[in-house]
Amino acid sequence: MGILVVGGTAFRVWQVARIDNRDRADIVVVLGAAQYAGKPSKVLEARLRQAKALYEQGVANHIVTGGGRRAGDRFTEAEAGRRWLVEHGVPDDKVVTVGEGNDTLGTLKAVAEKAKQSGWSTAVIVSDPWHSLRARTMAKDAGLDAWTSPTHSGPIVQTRETQARYILRETAALLYYRSTNASADGIALDEEVG
């Protein structure tokens, strides 16, 4: 039974990673990843490029950047994301920062609260493909009607070995979340995606 549950979950992680839903929504949400003195990591930059493309295609009128800061950081992941988007042509008043949360669950809860305050209820979540199912599940649990448009560039999608590692990681993280309703981001494979 355990093998079926794990195998079925891994298959769903893989399956949802391939879905790029660009239906119209109130907001595009970019989940944070590492930033260095306000400069997005390669992982975060790939997510920001995807969000910018969605905004330019008219998927949503606003982009919400999410993510807090680690000890010693001057900038939040959300601030670094906002700076990058504005520097790359997204109007300042179309980017909303939610600089809370140091993991997927905390960030999505904070984003859902900001969305509720702003009268937004639908969201396209941008993250890495393998993270899509867990992020979508958490967003829905937090009260957002959410779907995903994952990035298919950046270091996390470059090799089959990396993809396999992340599918396994996300399978474990999703199973942990579903059984505890707690964050599982401590199951990290590298420092960029904590």
C-alpha cells in the first residue's frame, strides 16, 4: 500500500509539473527563492522571467512576489523579485510584495491573506515544475483558487538527474504536508530553494 501511495504521489508530481495553465487570474504569484544582496538567484530569476511573460500575455493585472528574508539578509526574496521585475519593464504599481514566510507554506498563507485584503481570489502560481503540485495544494488550502504555470528554465530543470531528485523531494514533501499540514521545506536539496 505504501508503495502505491508514494508511487502515485510521485506520478502526480511529475504530471502536474507538465501542466502550464495560463487561464486569466487576478494575480500571478512568484514564490521566492534565494537572493543575494537584492539580486535574484538563477532559480528565482527563472521564476521571475516566467511571471513577467504571463503578465505581458495578459494572464493577470498584478504580479505578487513572495518570500521573506534569512538572518543577515538586507532584502527579502519578495523585494529582490520586485526590483528585478520593475527593472525589466513591469510597472511599479503592478508589482505587490509580500515579504513574509521563509518556506512555501508561510509564504502562501501570507499571499492568500494579502489577496483576500485586496479582493483577489484567483492566482497563477509560478515556481519550479516539481514544486507545482505542493504549491497549488497549499495555495488552495490557504483559500486561493489557484493553478500553476511553472518555469521550464533555470538550474532545477537542466538534467534528468536533477529532475529525478526534485521529484523525489517533492513527493516526500507533499506526503509530509498532507499528513501533518506543516511545512516540509526542510527537505531541501540545495541552498537556493529553501
